[in-house]
Amino acid sequence: MKLSIFRALGTLLLILSVFSVSAEELTVTDPWVRTAPPNAPALAAFMTLENRSGSDISVVDIRTSLSVDRVELHRTIMTDGMMKMHPQKLIPVPPHSSTELKPGSWHIMLIGPKKVPTEGEVVHLILVLSDGSEQIVTASVRQGKMMMDGHSNKQKVD
């Protein structure tokens, strides 16, 4: 009886360790949320995701401590001569590579915040990975720069 309990427990631990490999192999650096006016309809979160493993890792969902209507994964893509945000099902992080979430590229949208955080506050994000594992990230709220691109009248975001 004791032996079967230990085998079951050992099997469970082995299964759990397999499912948490992605979270251990994914490194998150410089997570931040852009400041916004108190009535902002959405906020954007950015960070760099580094995959130290030999397998693909994808972020497939995000949860947050911030009270929002919904969270979406987005990518800004040139469409019909204009930069447009497109919702994405996942954010891929290739093996031994990184994906930078930054203005004008991949990012996380926090839509319909009940209260917009101010500069210096933190927002907790939970990255849900393609294998079901999760990684908790603490993102600081800070300003991002807006500047005009010297070659056109389009805004460039830093």
C-alpha cells in the first residue's frame, strides 16, 4: 500500500516537472507598463522574453492583478500602408532566441482598466505558456517616449 502511494506521488511529481520546464527555460527581462491618463481605455505592457531551451515556447494567455475587462496579445503590423494592431493567439519565442515586446511590435494590451495605475506602481502579470505552465512577472509602470519619425509624419514610439 505504501509503495503504491509513493509510486503515485513520484509519477505526479514527474508529470508536474515536465509541465514546468517552459517556465524555467523562459527568462523575462525589463517588464513594464506604459503610463496613461486616468481615463485611458487600454494600457500596453512590454518586456523581453528569452527562451533558453531547445524547444519552442509560446505565451498563449495573460492574467493580471489589475482589474481589466480583458487582456489580449497583440502585434503591430504594416497593413495597407498603415501600422495597425492585430490580436494574436500566441507570442512565439523560438529556441535559443528572444522575442521583444516593445512599442510598434509585439505587446500585451490590458483593455478596459477599472483604475489606471500611476508611474511607479507595479502590475502583476501571469504569463500562461503553451505547455500550461505559468510565470509570474512584476511590471513597473513608467513613461514611454513619443517622438516624430524624421522621414514622415508618422509617430515613432520608443
